[in-house]
Amino acid sequence: MALLELSGVTHTYDSANNSWWKSKQKLQGAVVKDISMTLEAGQCIGLLGGSGAGKSTLGKIMLGLQRPQRGSVLVDGKDMYACDNRTKKQLRKHVQAVFQDCYSSVNPKMTAAQIIGEPLDNFERLTNGEKDYRIGEALDIVGLPASAMNKLPRQLSGGQLQRINIARAMISRPSFIVLDEAVSSLDIANQVHIIDVLRDLKKQRDMSYVFITHNLKAAFALCDRWTVLDQGSLCGSFSTIAEMKVSREPAVKQLLDASLSGHPELGTIRKDRPFYVDAGQRKGAWA
Ligand SMILES: Nc1ncnc2c1ncn2[C@@H]1O[C@H](COP(=O)(O)OP(=O)(O)OP(=O)(O)O)[C@@H](O)[C@H]1O
């Protein structure tokens, strides 16, 4: 069974127009159009596309934050928009998110330990000792020292705070994490570190992600499959870069042209040793 299964998901923010979906032509007005896709355990899907393509809307729909007008969203086989409240609460534990703006994602008055421990408070009954152990373990996984526990968000850099957000997202051992432009606002060194953390988590804990981004290179470094949205429609799903390079879809070509033209590693990108590893040594190669 897939961790996440979307079938015929369609959404418009124009709720005043309730008849739009009755006509196929009116589907043009939807920001997400008839999307069907699945995410399997241990898989990372890159959700790509230009600005306004519908990526964040689809991400919110996957997270249970935006009910689509049509279609279904199954998490671990349960329809997250058609289940009872108890099941919904259970599903919320299994679906976590990391957003682009790390500072607005947290309460500025909470310490790093309190932020990371929030899902444990919400979903698990642990002793203080067990909770501290899990928080320490999560900090270690994202590469921060135990001394970071008592820091407030304003005492942390953007990269450190984004690692705290990742620690919070993974601590309750979710089925998958939706990462919406989670590395986009960071400098290149922090992007590389965060991608490293996410790759390690995926390898060690079989973690699954939906990685929403404009940044094709970051998506190549992390994902096993790349799905491209164009004006709300799915216009391609690729499991190799070679497949993507022969696509005739203008939106796919545009993404590749914008991201890879002139890149020294074009044509030799390998998933087992992606170019971001070199980026740390040859600054600018990835920028
Ligand atoms: N809350 C909202 N109310 C009305 N329209 C919205 C809302 N959120 C997004 N939209 C519109 O839906 C469309 C898709 O937006 P969305 O943010 O999902 O795209 P995106 O691919 O994530 O874009 P970007 O990469 O620029 O963040 C856009 O035209 C946007 O203006």
C-alpha cells in the first residue's frame, strides 16, 4: 500500500463559482487539475514547476491543510478528508511539513527543545526522561549539539533553525514529510548541509519526502523521482534525468534550461554521487 495516494485531485480557490467543475472547460480555472500520484515508503518525489504552477497548493492538500474540491487523498490507505476526527488526529502524526520561512514556522518564545518536542507532546505519552532522550537524538541526527536545546529561534542562524524544523518534523517518526522550498532561502553551504541531513535520514530511517522546489539541482541531489506541474496539471513524472532530458513538454524543457544550462556536470550527473557533493569543494559550481 502506498503511503500517500492522490486520485483526481482538483482545486480552485474560487469557491464562489461552484459550478466551475461541471464543465471541462472551466477546469482551466483550477489551480490544481485532476492530479493522481503515489508516494511509496522510502521514496522521495521532487515536485517541480514554475512559479504559480500549483506546487504549494498540492503540498497543502497532501498535508490535510487544504480540502480539494474534487478527488481523494489517502494516507496509509485512509482518506484524510473523509475520515472521523480520531483518525484525522492519527493521520496528522504521520504527515509532517517543513516550510521555506523557518522563522515564521516556530513560536519565537519557545526553546529549540520545546519546538522539537511539540509533536511528542501532541501525539505521544512519554516520561520527561524519554522525551529528553528523543529530543537529544533528533538534534544529533540533524547535526546540532545538545547545547542548542535551550536556544531561542532568534539565537539561531537560518540554517540551524531549519535543522530544528526538520528535527521537529521527523521526531514523531512520520510516514512522510512535505518539504516546501525548505532549502530555498538558505545559502549554498546550508543548502548542502540540509540536503545531506535529509539524505541520511532517508537512508537510515527509510524516510519518505515530497520535496517541493524550483531548484532542480537540489531535487536531483535528493529525489528518486521528479514530477513536473505546469499550470496546475501534471505534465511529466520521471525516474531518471535522461528521461527528463528527452521530454517534449515545454515546462520540463524550461526547467532544465533554466537550471542546467552551462552546468559543468551536465550529462554526467549521477544519483549515487550528485554534484552537490562537489559544490562544497568548488564553490559556485552549484549556484
Ligand atoms: N490562498 C489562496 N487564495 C487564492 N489564490 C491562491 C491562494 N494560494 C495560491 N493561490 C493561487 O494559486 C495558484 C498556485 O499557487 P501555488 O502557491 O500553489 O503555486 P506554486 O507552484 O507553489 O508557486 P511558487 O513556486 O511561486 O510558490 C497561483 O495562481 C496563486 O496565485
